[in-house]
Amino acid sequence: MPRKATHRPTTVRALAGAILTVALIVPVATACGPDSDASATASGTASAAPVATVPTTAAPTATGPAATAPPTAAPVPTTAVAAATTTTKPTTPTTAPTARPKSPVRSYPLVDGSTAEVQPTGNQNWTARIVGRGSVLATLETKDADAGLDANDMFVVLSVDGTVHSWTGGAHQGPGSFKLAGGWTAKVTKVGELHYRAQILGLDNAVDGTLDADRHDTGAVANGVYIVLSAGGRISAHM
């Protein structure tokens, strides 16, 4: 009996100590959970740099009609962009050079029914084609001086201003001196074969001009008087 009495208290004390030990182990186990392991791991390694926290300030919300956000543009398809990039630049159409307009032609009716077609040749010179019945009968050309023609007793003068004057009759056959229209006097001399020269004399018999018909007819305008001298020595004047 005494041995049993002594042994019982010891057993109770041992159980109490075991209970106390279990009570102490539970909080320790709780403290050593996942969070405690993460803390222990973080403390066992190098300290990580603190992450700066940027405060996000919410943009003020606009009110009223203007608060409506503009519609977002639809994204351009990639194929459309590629097509726009590879678009071929249109080729500028080429045109044929425009033909230069012909020089204006003046027409003058002549006394025998033919026509003088006059056009400029440059440097203030002119050419006249005598056209009759669809054919070119003769051509006159100014070369810094008046031109003349004896066409079967029809006389034509082409002036340096491009005008034409014609008449018939009143011819004199040189050589010799002859009174002309407008009070002029013509002194005609023969220089050679198909070459005649005429001096035009004024009222005082001074030489005011000279016509030289060397193998082709010639003409002149003297104070409104038209004069033609042919290479055959015929001279005629008209005003």
C-alpha cells in the first residue's frame, strides 16, 4: 500500500507535464507554419530591394456631354496596309506633241481674177504666191525691199509691209526716159542681157531711187506710187 501511494502522484505529475508540453508544442507548431517558413527563408537570404509603390491617382471623372470618350478607331487590317504600301504609282500619260499652227495667210484678189496668198517668212519679210485656177503661177518675195512682177501686162507689187497692189497696162519699153504716175520720171538703161536699170527722178531731175532688174523683175513703192521694172526692160507705174 505505501508503494502504490507513492507511485500515483508521480504518474499524475508526469501526465501533467506531458499535457503542458503538448500545450507548448501547439503554439510553436502554429508559429512555424507556411508564413513562418517564408519569413525564415527571407531572413536566411540576402535582403531584397524594397519595391517602390507608386501611388495611382485616379483621373478625375469628367461630367457633361464632353465626358463621352471619342470612339476608338478600328484597327487597320494588316492586309490593307500591305496593299496600300505596294500600290503602284499611276503612270503619267504621254501625249503626242501638238503641231505648230501654220502662219496666217493673207489673200489679195488681183485684177486678172487670180489671188495673191501672202504669209510671213521671218525678219519682217513676206512671200506671195500668185494662184490661178488651182495652180501657182508665180512667186514674189521681199528681201528687205519691195518686190515686183510683170505677169503678161498685169503688174504686181508686194510691199515690205506684206500688202499687195496690182494693175494692168501703162507699160513703157526701155531703154529711154518715161513719165510715170505721180509726177515721177524713169530713166531706163540696159546693163546686159535680161538686166535693166531704172533711175527714178523727181521734179528737179534728182535721182530719188533706183530699180535694178537683173534676170528677175523688181518693184518699188515711191510716195504711194507703185512701180514695176521687168528684166526685159518694161516699166509701169500706178497709184
